[in-house]
Amino acid sequence: MARTAYPFDIISADSHFTEPADLWLRHIDPEYRDRAPHVEHEADTDVFVCDGGEMFSVGLIHGVRYEGGNVPLEGRYADVPPSGWDPVARRSDMELDGIAAEVLYPTIAMRFFTIEDVAFADACLRAYNDWAAEFCRAAPERSRAMGMVSLDDAGRAVAGVQRCRELGLAGVMISVSPDGAVPYHDSSYDRFWSTAQRLSMPVSLHTSTERRVQHDLDAVDAFLYYTLVQRVLIGMIYDGLFDRFPALQVVSVENDAGWAANIIERMDYADVTTRFRNLTRVGHRNERAPSEYWHNNISYTFMRDKTAIAARHLIGVDRLMWSSDFPHGDSTWPRSQELLADLMDGVPEDEARLILRDNAARLYGF
């Protein structure tokens, strides 16, 4: 096992499954089995097919196996390492990287938010949630999985959160941005937010979970993709979402975190100096200083963000959670300990403990 320099276990707050090829064939409701997401074999590559959804290329889904970030699009599902879906193989790879526990997100299923057929999308998400809960029951001391819920139908969304809670999942993820639908701070979603708060289910906004895949992004838009989550969170604060649901916890996942320090500072300044000139015209409803919501209702995961570490006291040391992103191509595996030695250099042990373990343990129930 890779040794860690710390006298405490390390939790990755954002790691991923590589879902088994037959997950939906085995778990989806019988009425949808003929439409179930599945692998098809083509002459030069396998492809993951989903009726009405646009899936990732097979080569991308366990990208950590390729050195230097040179991840091919093509590939065969049979060549995907089993640590993506097998708890025993998973443990070996975690030990190699010095990671004691993980908060787990999907890979293939991240694209299910693109499915327009609401009932079919819900069936696909429920099948994934069943399997993820089953995986975690095999390794409860080191695995917490996030369930998936679509907000396209309010009643299904509420039922989805309740079902995820009953399955023992640690929280739920929704699409990173409503993308054409009404904003997440709109009152039409309040039943969902109320349920998440009541059941103590944190809600994640993970990168690459858009409702519509953008194919023609230029270099600027591609680089600034992470700003989608900023717009969503700022809208939540200004509309008073966290005043309506003060115990609600929302997590920005894999969008880095250093940017939060500047936004927190800038929003507080604007709240004081322009509240009655600009913000009133656009209908802001926040009752307290914006920083209070950032510091009490919002958390962040990151991998290599030195800016976040440098600005940790402005962001909130108790709001930052490190992650390895295993087994995706950006993952720090199997050299996470080397990275952390550099990233956390000079950070006091009590603060490192929060960022590398305690914040995730508190939020997700380890």
C-alpha cells in the first residue's frame, strides 16, 4: 500500500465507477429492457449505446490506464480494468494510491441527463442507483455513492431523492446546469430542495453532466466550462434559495475551487455597495451577506488546485475536499501521495485533516 505522510486516513471526495457493460440489462425495469443502455461491438471499437442519450466513447471511461493523458476514443469494453466495478479489485487500486475511502460518482451514467424521454431517463437512473447501492453494501467502510436524480419532473425528483435515501446512498447529483430549463433557484424546484434538506442529502453539481452535449465549443468556451457551476450557485444565493432551505448542502464537484475566494469577496462587496442600485433591479432576495451562504451551504472538490489551498481561509477550510478522480484520465492515481506532499506543503495538520478526510467524512457519513 502507498504510504501517506499523515497520521489519518485519506478520503477521495470524487472518484468514479466504470459501470459494468450489462448493468442496465440486469437492473432496469422489465418494460424498458429492450431499450436498456448496452455495449455494441463494431469493427474497430466497442460503443456504449443508449436510446435518446449521447454516450462517452469507450476509450475514455477508464482513462487512467493510459500514461501521459493520451487517452484514445476507441477501445474494447473487455479491456477495461475491473476496479471500476469490482469491490475487491477496487480495494487493491485504492491501497496502491494510499486512499482509504471514496465518494463515488458514475461515468457512463453521467450522460443520462441528456435523455429527453422523462420516464425512460428515470428508469435508467433508478437502475444505476440500485447497482451503486449494491456495490457500496459490499464495502461500506470505504465506499459512499451518490445517487442520480433528474429534475425534469418534480414528482419523480422528490421520489428519487427519497428512494436514494432508502437505498443508503450518500446524496444525489443533478445536471450541472438546467440548460434551457428554468433556473434551479426557481420555486418550481422547491419540493426537491425541501426533500433533500429534510433527508440530509447533499446535492452535487458535477462537471460534464450537462443536459445537452455541446459539440462546437471553441477553445475559450471549453476552457471556461467550469464557470457553469458558478452561475448556478450565484443564482441560488441571490434568489434566496438558502434562506428558504438553510440546512441544504450543495457541492461543486470537479470544477476546482480557487475561483470561489474571488467570488465570495466580490459578492460581499457588491452586496454592500450596489445593493440598492443594481441588484434590486434584477430581483435579488438574499437576506444575509453572500459569504455566509458560501461558508455554510456550499462545498467543493478539487484535485490539483494550489490556488484553493492558498486561499483556503477565504473559501473556508471546512468547505474544501480533495479528490483523486480515479479512474478517469485526469486522475492523480497512482501518485496521489506525491501530489499531496507538494499540494499540502506548509498546511497545518489540523487543516489538512479537514481537507483530506474530515469534511468528506462529515458530509457523507463515513
